[in-house]
Amino acid sequence: MRIRLTEQDEPVRAPSTSTSSGPGRALVAVYGVFALAATARAAFQIATKLDEAPVAYLLSALSAVVYVLATFALARGSRRARRIAWAAVGVELVGVLTVGALSLLDTGDFPDETVWSGFGAGYGYVPLVLPFLGVWWLWHTRPGRTDPDGA
């Protein structure tokens, strides 16, 4: 955290641009849990029953890759990592909305659940909320951001 001085020499917190500090630590932890869960689920599904629901299980694998990328990119926080995080969170948002809608409209393609099925209903809808939190955090911690409140 950086401190800057005002005209009265009172310490005022400058906005943090680190994606892994403060609340970002919790966000990285949640992404990490989802990376592990999605990877384990996809690996099991693909190894044991890929022929039963290939679309669903390959989407589970895609979600795993997205969560792994988002986790490492948010934890790293460099300029390049932020671009990767934006891409991962964007794919995650589109994925959860698209797969969520399709899994409710056309159950034939989704005979088994994925992380994003039913907008993440099997995971307490966290997969639906998580990309919105990711977008907000990336925007909130963007470099060069000025904080009019000084907090």
C-alpha cells in the first residue's frame, strides 16, 4: 500500500493497483478453489465417461483452464497478467452466461452438469457471481486510477 501526503501532511491511502492485495487475496483464493474443483471434476469426467456427455465434460475442462488462468493472473498482477486476467474473466463471464442458458434450454446437450450448468447452481451460483467480482476488482485496481475520496 502506498501512502501520499496531503497539503496538511496527513497520511492518506492511495488506491492499490495490486490485484492480489486486500480483498483481492480472497478473490484469488476463491478462484484457486474453483480451479482445483473444476480441474478435478473435468479430469474425472473425461477419464471415466467422456462418451456419455462430451460437450458437457469438455466445457468442464474449458472452465478449469479459465479458472487456472484467472487464479495465476490475478495473483501475479503484472501488466501482462492483468491482460490475461481480463481475458480469462471475460471468457468466464460469457461461458457461465451462455452455458447456463443453454443448459436450461437444451438439456439434451447437457445430460450431466458442468461448473457453469444452470448458471453454477451446483456450486451455489458462485460461478455466476465470480466473474462480476473479477471484473469489478480488475477495474477497481487498474493502474493510474485516481480515488476522489482519498481512500
